[in-house]
Amino acid sequence: MTLKRGHLFRLTLLLVLLCSYTFQGTGRADEAIPAREERAPDRFGMSLELASVYDPGHTISFAALTAFGLFDYGKIWRQDRPKELCFKVEGALGSTFRPEARVVASIGMMALYYVDRIATSQFRPYVEGGIGIIYTDFRVEGQGLRFNFNPQLGIGTELLQKNAPSSFVAVRFHHLSNGNLYHDNRGANSLILQIGRFF
């Protein structure tokens, strides 16, 4: 799927606005944020990502190790928010393993929302979406640049354990393209399986 001129820019703008202004309070910042003891604690973790590019073709697969921090959304953005909303910052480093070894590295930010209405004592589902920058040592035909924008959307669930850090599993839609910053802007779309654990 090739994004037409301006489509990626609109998608990026929409995701940034979602992260910046969703659930914004109308009062002063110190009134909008709950007391410190009500904020979600900072959490950190790592995950392994296995990905397959499905457009164009099915000829590229890659794996990456990702480290991330998960923070209370209101603490970061100084806004009122539902307690289920968090802000994630992550960095990944990996390599393609098909058809050959090529470096893949990215940084990004995401809004993550826990769907606690359907959570159980063992599973805490969530949805997430955001934007980042990615470097790929490979280029599909017509891609143009190795540095690209990297919007992602995903669904997953934490696997809750008593007296131990949670594990999680997720599936993401992963896109890269340069947003028409260069005349060749063939994008690449992947599906990612993510398996990880909080510290």
C-alpha cells in the first residue's frame, strides 16, 4: 500500500494530537492531575518482536529487541485523563533475517489504553497507537530513504501474575514511509508479534 501525498502527514498529525490533547482538562494543571498516590506507577520492560513485511510481497522478516517505559499519561502531559490511559516511550534494535541480515532501529512514543471493562484476574487487555522514527538498512523497491516515519497500532494483553512482574503479548500493525519528504515514497507494511515482560 502506497500512501498518497499528505496522507502520512495527516495520520502523524492525528496521532500527535491524540497523544497531546485527548482527555485534556479545563482547569489548572495542578487541579487536573490526581494526587500523586493516585497516579499509575512508572513501569519498565523489554520485549522481543518478530515481524513479517506483507506489503510489498512476503520476502522480508525481521526481529528486534525493544526496551520501553510506561508512564501515567497525566504525569507526562499535565492533563486530566482516565486512569487507564498511559504513555509509552520505546526504542528497538534488531535485524532482518530474511532474505539477508540488515540493521533495523527505531524510537517512538505511543498512547496505551487498558480496556479494564473486560479485564480479569489473569488478563488485562489494551490498545495502543503512536508514531516514531525508524532506520532500516534495507529498502524495498521505490522506498527512497532509510530513515522514515513509523506509525503503529496494536492490541495486546498483560498476563497478570501474583507476586511477580507481568508478562504481555501483543500484535501490531507497523508502517514505514517518508511522508513524501523524498520523491520515492514506497511504504512498507508489517505485522508484528510482540512478547515481553515488565521488570
